[in-house]
Amino acid sequence: MLELKGIPGGAEAFEKAARFCYGVNFEISVENVAALHCAAEWLEMTEKSCEGNLAARADEFIAKAALITLSGAVTVLKSCQKLLPFAEKLRIVQRCVDAIGSKATHEANSPSRSPPDWWAAELAMLNPPFFQKALAAMKARGATPKTLSTSVAVYAGKSLPELLPLSSSCGRGPSPAASSAGTDRSTQRNFIESFIAILPTDHDTPLPVGFLCCLLRAAIFLNSSAASRRDLERRISTSLDQVAVGDLMAIAFDYSGQRLADLDSIRRIVTGFAEREVAGAVAQRTARVVDAFVAEIATEEDLPVSKFAGIAGALPKSSRRFDDDLYRAVDIYLKAHSGLDEIEREKACSVMDPLRLSYEARLHASQNKRLPLQVVLHALYYDQLKIRSGDAADEPPIVAVASGDDTLAKENEALRSELARMKLYLTDIQRSQGSSTGKSTTVMALPAPPVAGKKTSFFSSVSKKLGKLNPFRQGSKDTSTIEENVGVDLAKPRKRRFSIS
């Protein structure tokens, strides 16, 4: 019994080689020509033995038939996956890669048929290492970054259709766990990790940020390695100003869009952008996107304040001209989480600066019963300072209510009454303490509203004490002890509120 261990192509290739020796006809095709070439070399069926041997016939077929079309070159290269390293030694792999790079680049520049990106779908037949070689060959032949990014996106979508849509944005749909029940999850994970490892650099080929967000969502779903996820997070953070709110939502939620899957990745992405110290219009555009995203997730019932504050407060103050959008997100969060205690509410409010609100936002904040009292006082105090310094000539004072707004006037009056009651309470404490010390040691005096014509005012009497009420200074209540809920798996409400009331 003859044993031929290690022959390339196995028994099928050996059978065809034997038929060739006995003059039995058989078909050479793009599927088997690489195996025949490798088997012939292994069996020494070359020109050294006789002219027109099997190795020469196979090589001629590759040059004159297989490599003249893109699909033929891709098919031959795909068949080489099981013929390594013989196929590389015979340069079959390199010849196929060169043909693919030339023909794919030509088709991208001048499509010969529709759809225009049909050539990218052909490349999806390759495994990640061969696909990387094809990309390098295309780049060497002058393929544009857009051409390379298109091939990457189509390749990923064709390879993992259940996880990655072919469009640049991630949509919601049924969970892939139900639609791909027969698919080996481990195989998918290995593929996506290999694919992420061969992605071209940002400088050479900037990939669409929406595609990267979809890829990160798939990596999270497949529980890919931390290194793969960090690579994608770094790429997204460098283009965060181009991301859409829906892209960040795709990362945070699962495929159905009903349950939170990962907020830590979002925090690392925003933090990575902040560490680049980008300023100007790019920073402001990014801040608007982040603030809108935080407002979207603020209605999640069990969203911990630590995760909310970790994302909302990740960007520096210089990235926002005003904190109005951030205040809107905070107000939505406080409204959806009415059971927060004082420390947790201060933790949520610490992400914004009440002194950086516009007049309209300060006006709303002065009437907002959900905010801690210290935040309201600082918003009021800031306006009074501007009035006294003459910087607010064009802005009406926040305590002056338009004559036609009766509702707002009533709410302002209620606020003043509340502060007056606090004054009486603290005055009683002062008197009780003064009876033993004989001195007036009032901690904070809150006199009645100023009378017209007098120089003193309500805010001038408390201006020296309001700094102690600042929840954003070191002397405020300690919010560092609030523990972060690591495992977040939340049910998303069907309806959301996006406005402040």
C-alpha cells in the first residue's frame, strides 16, 4: 500500500495527477488549478522529467485563464488557504494578490458593471490575512482612501451580515442571537478579532466613524478581546466630532435597542477625545453630540448617577460656550430619577457650571425645584453680580419677571417665600445661640428683598456666604462614595422625554 503523507491537495489532487500520467482527460478549473500545481511540484512532475508535464500545464492555466479576471484570481487565492506554505513557495499567492490589486483598483476607478462596488463583494470571499494582502496591493497601485475604506466596509458586512449592516450607520433589529442560532460564536469572535487586527491605519485609510461604531457594537456583543475593543475605541475617539448620536446609541444599547449593553466604552471614547485637547469648533461640535447622547440615555430608569456623571463630565469646560445642553440633560435625568438623595443630585449637577448658563437657562434654573438649592442660589447670585457690575445691561435681571408672565411671577414669589422662611429659621437658631454667648453669630443672614431706593440688596447681604454653598467646590458634600454599578443591563423605556418642563 502506497502512502503519500503531506501531498498538497490531498487524495483528489493525487488522483488527477495519476490520470494525467495515464492520459485520462480531466478538467482543470480555477478551483483546482492551485492544488494541481502544488501536487505536481511535490511529485516532481516538472519540465525536468519531461516536456509539457503537469506542473507546466497548471502554471500555463493560471497565467492565461485564471488571473485574467478578478473573480478568477480571487477564487485561486481562496483555494490557496489550504495549500500553504507550498502555494507561497511557488509564488501562486503573490501572483494572485498582484492580479487582484491591479484589477480591483481599475474596477474601482472605472466600473465595468453594476453595482459599482461589485469588486468589493468579490474580495469578501478571502480570509483576513489574504484580504490584508489584497488591500496592500491595491494601495501600492494607487487606490484612493475611499476605495480602500469601501472594500473594508463591504468585506465586514459580507462576512458578518447578522452583526454588521452594509450601510454606514447601525440600525436596530432582532438580536443576532436569534437569527444566527446555528453559527459558532467562537468562530465569529475569532474572525472579528482578526479583522480588527488588519484594519488600515487612520492616517492611510480613514474609515467611516459610523462603520467603526457598528464594528465596536459587534465586538462587544461577541465579547471580543479587550485589545480589539480598545483599538476601535481609540479610532472612534479621534473622529468623535464626526459621530452621530445614533452611532453612540448603537454602542451603548444592544441590537434590539431596548437594553443598555455598554457605557464604559462610551466613557473611554469621550475621555480619549478630551485627552487630545482639541479646541475650537471641533470641540464645540463634539460637546453638542455628547450632550445630546447623555440627554437620550438620561431617561433610563436604573442608570446610576456615577455613569451619567462620568460621561457628561468627561469633556473640559472649554469645549462648551454655554452649558445649556448639559443642563437640559441634567434636568431630564433628575426628572426621571426623582428618588435621588441630596448628595446624588449634587453629583449629577456637578457636571455643569451654573455660572456658564445662558440667561434663558438661568431663568429656568431659578424656578427648577428639581435642582439642589445651592445651584439655584448660584444662578441667582451670578445675575446679581452682573447687574451690579453693569455687564448685564442687555439682559433683564433673573429675579425681574416680565409683567405678562403671571405664572413665572408666582413661581418667583414662591421661591422668595421659601428663602424668607429659611431666614426666619436660621434667625431663631441665632437667637438661641446668642442667649448663651451674648453675641450675634449668625451663620447666614437672609434679609427680606431689597426696598427700592436703598443701596443694600438681598444678594449683597449673602454674597460672602454663597461660596460655602457651592456644590462644585471642595467644601461641598462628598459624592465620591457613590459606587458605580459595573454590570449595567437596563430595560429601555418605550417613550422618552426630550424637553425640559
